[in-house]
Amino acid sequence: MDNEIIEEIKEEIPEQTDKKAAETRPDLSGDVPRCRRIIEAVLFAAGHPMEYTKLADTLGTTPGNVRKIVADYAADYNSDGVPERGVMLVTFPDSCQLCTKEEYGLLVRYALGIRRGGNLSASSLEVLAIVAYNQPVTRAFIDTVRGVDSSYTVSSLAEKNLIESCGRLDVPGHPHVYRTTDDFLRVFGLSSLDDLPEVPREEAVPDLGGEVIEDAAHGVGETGDNGGEPTE
């Protein structure tokens, strides 16, 4: 038999085995203590947010069941009871993650030889606040609120994956509209946008006048990402 055919068969066997195992995997959600241990092990090994859909596939159950298990576990895990932990279980709308508690951050960086760095500038924080409280928004809306060109800051925040384009506005030029990301929630320790501090309405949504600006603030008439040429 040709060696290439043999190698192809070898590659297919594990894949078929994995698929069969997934199809016959029992629903473990009834054993909540075991599910909690499995979730903790997966999150510890991953080191990054894990989607509920992937955890559900691992446990042989539904994302809804996993979300409930994680939410209940987080309430216990993050409590001030015994034992007190140096990490916390952070939940997001579609994922969850184990993170170091803020009060131990300096010692963790020292132990691992990590320089602090990466602090956001005042302009970056300002743009983030505008996007977070008014999303989805265009860059023109951000520029109008700030009174200065924000192209560099918007690009920088997009590169850091703190904001992302979520479509284009259905107006001439089809400019991008931006929203915050799950990384934004993680960096600022938020479970959802509902956890943002409350601010007066006039501060959250400035009265700038003009229907186009108002439409831009609320993403009216979005199109797909491929619609028209961008106006940055």
C-alpha cells in the first residue's frame, strides 16, 4: 500500500475516534461537583477565556447548563470564605476565565519578571468610554464628541482588541461602526456592559445635534462588512 495512503488513514483514525466519542459522551451536568472540577481544570490549563459552547461540548451538555453551573460556581469561588483564593472565576456573556486577583498583580509580575507596561493613555480611556456608553458608534461620532481626530486611538484600541468593527453605517461612505469586545470586559473586570458605572444621561449620550450624529451614535442602518468603501 502506498505510504501516503497509509499516513492519510492514520490521520483519519483519531479524528473519527474523537467524533464517535463526542457523539456518545454522556451528559455530566447532573454531577455538578464533577463539572465544577472539570471546568476549573480546563480554565486553568487554557489561560484564556473559554466559550460556554466549547465547555458544553466537553461536558456533553448544553451551553445554557454550563452557563448556569459556571454562574453558581463563580458565586462560591469568588466569595471571601475559606479557602481564600489568589484567583477568581470571571464570567462573560459567552465565556468565562480564571484570572489573578488584582491585589496580587504586582507580586505576580515580580515573580514572573513581567514589566508593567501597556497602560492605556488618557485619550484611549476617553475613546473607550465614548464607545462603551454609546455603542455602536462611528469614528466621526467619536471625533465630534472629543473635538479632535481619533483615528490613531481608534486603530490602537482595535489592535489591542478592546474595540472592534461590527458593520458599516448605511450612509454615504459606509463608515465602520465600533463596539467594545469581550477583552474589554475582561480587562476592566466586568461581566457585561450592564456592570458599567452609571453616569448621567447627558454625559453618556452627548446632545450634539444633527440627525446623522444621532444615527451614528446608535448604529442606525448598519450594513454588512463588505458594503461600500470605508470612510475612516
